[in-house]
Amino acid sequence: MQKDSKVNKSCCFQRHAVLTGIVCLLVFAAIVGGNFSAAQARSVDMPVVVVDPGHGGNDKGGQGPGGELEKQVCLELAKKLEAALDGRAQVIMTRTDDYGMSVDQRASLANRHQGDILISLHTGASNNSAANGHSIYYDLPPGGDQGPAVADHDSAIPRKWDRIQHGHVRASSLLAESLRVQINQIEMPGDADVMQAPMALLHGLDMPAVIYETGYITHPAMAKALENQSYLEALARVLAEGIMKYLRDSS
């Protein structure tokens, strides 16, 4: 009897210790989980900016007189833009290294992440080495002009995947204009042009989206500028400001 009583007391103590340990673990998990959820919530509250470095892999894009490659310039600028947006937006890169992606893959990735905007980065290129300049394009979707002065289509009307940009053309034109204003604050080959044109990449994007061509890599002086890290950082900063101003104005 006494032996059994001692065993019972010991068992009760062990059960109490186990229960206390479980409670402590649950409290700790709740604290950690709460902090994690709060961090997630702060992250989710940020706008989602999809940055698309053009070309990649076997698709080199344009090539400069000194062997400069458009695909490398695009990726370098994209990384600097990601850094310039750090803390202000969640940045989704369509590619993070030198590999190829199709137009459909880029659009699918952007739509899957529910981007608030997309900016696709490119350089110009020409057989004429004197050609230069930079441009911001927004889409002219299949089926005709849906210019910035025209109201967006009724969002309740189903659209084919490759015409989904119809509903974002006006917003895309405003994004392009916001970028133009900021880009023109730094030394560039003339003012940036904003143009509307059919762009295969943009057709299937369910968000405001633009393509930015920064100078002609085939122009000798521009090719050197596009290899200059300080120049790319300055360009990334103004692109970031243009993006954030658009997001603030449209919220």
C-alpha cells in the first residue's frame, strides 16, 4: 500500500510536470506564431510589384558594340530596382538569373502572385549605331484601341486570357506617365516617350503593366552607361519613385 501510494504521488508529479511543459510550449508557440502572423500581415499589406528582366538564356536580346548584352543589363537593373523598392513593396522577379522564360510563363507567374503592377525592363537596339532614346510602352490589346481616355470595360464581362489587359489599359497609361515624369529627372538621351502599342507580353496580364526600354544598347555611349553601376542605381531609384507614386495615387 505504501509503495503504491508513493508510486501514485510520483505519477501525479510526472503528469503535472508534463502538463506544465505542454502549457509552456503552447504559450511559446502562440507568442512566436503571433509575431510570425504579424510579420506576414505587414508583408501582405505591401503592394506587389512584379519586375520582369527581359530576355535571358539563349535569348540575348540586343548586343552593344563592346559585347554588352541586353539580357544582362536587364537583370542587373531589375536587381537594383528590387533593392530600391525594399521595405516599400513585395518584389516578385520573373527571373533571378540567366535563364529563358516564355511570354506565357512570365504572365502566368505575375498573375499567380496577383501583382499590383508589372514593369518589364528592356533596352533599345538598332542597326543604326547613332539611334538612341528611351520609351515606355503600355498595351494596345487585340481587338482595337482602348486608349487612356476610354473607361475600362465592365469587369463582370469574361475575357479571353490574352485580352485580359483590356481592363487595365487606362491604369497602365497612368503608370507609364508616372514613370515618365520621374525618369525625366535624370540625364537621359532626351525625354522618355510614352507610347501605346500591341505588346504580346502585356496582353495576358491581369494588372497595370508597362514595358520600359532604357536607351539603345547599340549606341556606343549608351552601352557604356548601361554598364555603369552608379547610372543603373540612379535609374532604379527613379523607377522606384515612379512606381510608388502611381501606387499611392491609385490607392
